Amino acid sequence: MSGDFQAPKGVSEYFPPRSGIFEKVVRKLEQVSLAANYHLIELPVVVALSLSVPREQQA
């Protein structure tokens, strides 16, 4: 992967130890949401082909 890639504006990445705090927040939000009868919705993940296939294989 090239070194010039940057995440889109507003996208955060969570690595330890910050990821532990993020997981606690997600679990709490899940508890509150389920108690209010909201349920999980999984959204699709779209990855640019240029990030997953080496350039020499793109044709």
C-alpha cells in the first residue's frame, strides 16, 4: 500500500489503549439502546479497489 493514503475526513481509528475506552462506550450504548427496544443494524463496508489490489494486478 502506498504511503500517501489518508483516511477520509472525520474517520477515527482506535488502537490500544484508546480502543478499550471505545469498547466500553459501545457496550454502554448497546445496553441503553436494547433497553429502549432498538436493535443492531450492520452497514456495508466499502473498500476502494486501489487499496486492496496491487497496481500491477489492476487492469
